[in-house]
Amino acid sequence: MEIRNAAILQIRSGSLMRYSAAACRAKLLMQVVVVTGLVMACSSSRLQLAHAQLAPAPAPAAMFVNVTQLLVYGGDYSTFINIMLETKVDIIFQSIANSTTSTGITIFAPTDEAFQSKLATSLLNNLTASQKVSLVEYHALNDFHSLRDLQNSNQNQTATLASYNNGGGRYMLNISFGQLGVVQVMSDWTLANVTSMVYSQSPVSIFAVNQVLFPEDIFGLPSPAPAPAPFSGAPNPTPSSSSSSSSSSSGPSGTSNDDSFAPSSSNLSSLFFSLLISLFSLTILISPQF
């Protein structure tokens, strides 16, 4: 009996030992797996960090400007701003300024004083909605131009934003650099000077002009200037022969000029009689006395 119990105890001890060894191996295997995972994770992190360091930094997001706010801050363009908002052309301007594929925009903004001129007040009456849209678009170029670009420009025909939206060859401007060092923008009606730079950083340029630009495509060609009135001090036309002869024979009162200067027949008789008396008296005085 004791031998049997001892055998059973030995078997149990061997099984326990085998279980303990298996448990140790499993535990060791798990530790190896955990360590391997940590090593792989660390290697992956280092690899990602290396790639991140080698990869170029992404381009910074584009900074968009608000075209309307730039004009508001300019302080002298309220009339132009109101027409922009009324026609919703400000949305078109802003979309071009925000676009990453466009070539930019250049705006010629007339001052409030420019809209108060007699020509502007007369031409801006009774415009249709579409004509107002084209008028505002006529004040913008579909490209970015710095002040230096405009100073180097000598273009007889420059397309505007209205040209692109209404067909080529229409709504054209003439941009040149004047002799006095001023950039000039010529429309069919007015010659405007660029008086200041409101903003100029790609892709948006805004310049102030002292005249509203009026295109022929809306207003037609201006009527020719009237002939100058004759000068008040100009000589009178040469009189005809009949009038000259009559005027030469008449004095200021209508009498003959010759009559006013030549002696009459009665005057000649008196003069002749006086002369005879004088000669007779002189003869008596100088004759010898008897």
C-alpha cells in the first residue's frame, strides 16, 4: 500500500513538474512575443520619423484677401463699392482673388469725387442691370499687374474682365506711362490718372483712378467738340468795293469828307477879293508921291 501511494505521489510530482516546465516555457514565449512586438513598434516609429524628416513640408495654405474690405479701408470708394455690391460683381472679383488657378486680378477703382463729375452723373443715369455689370467689370483686368508692370506698359489695347465676359475685341482699355511719371488709363470717353495704390500683392492689385472709365460698347462714341467761337477782338470782314467807295466819300455825319476839308466857292470868292484889296493897298503904299 505504501509502495502504491509512493508511486502515485511520484507520478503526480512528475506531472506537476512537467506542467510547471510547460508553463514556464509558455510564459517565456509570451515575454519573447511582447519584447519582439515592442522592438518592431519602436523600429516602425523610428522609420516613420525618418520618413517624416525626409519628406518636404507641405505648402502653407493660401492667404486670401477681401477685395471689398480693402476698398472700405481705402476710405474714398463708397460709390464704387455700392455699385459692386448692387451688381454682385464683388463676388466675381473675390472668386478670382481666391482662385489658385487664376492669373490674378487688377482693379482700377474710381474715387467718390470721380463719380461726382458732370460727365459721370449724366452718363450713369438709366443704365440697365447688365450694363452696370459690364461697367464695373470694365474697371478690372483679368491678370495681376504691379505698379512697376503698369509703368512699363505701353499697350494700345488691353483686354478687361468685361472683354472676357462679353466676347473678345470689346471693352478695351489703353494703359500707358505718361511723360509726367503717371500711369494713365484711357477709355473711349475719359483719360484717367492712377493717383494711388490701395493694395498690390499677388494675386490682387487695386489702384485708385481720378476718372470713371466709360466704354464705347455701352455709351457709344462721344460727340465731337463744338467749333470754338470767333474771337471778340478779331477784325471785321473786308468791306465790298461799293461800301468802301461810299464810306470813303462820306464822313462821320454822312457828308463828304472832301467837303469837310476843301473850301467852298463862296469862300474862294471872299479870299480872292481880299487878296485884290491887299495888292491894291500895297501898290498905293509903294508908289512914288507926286
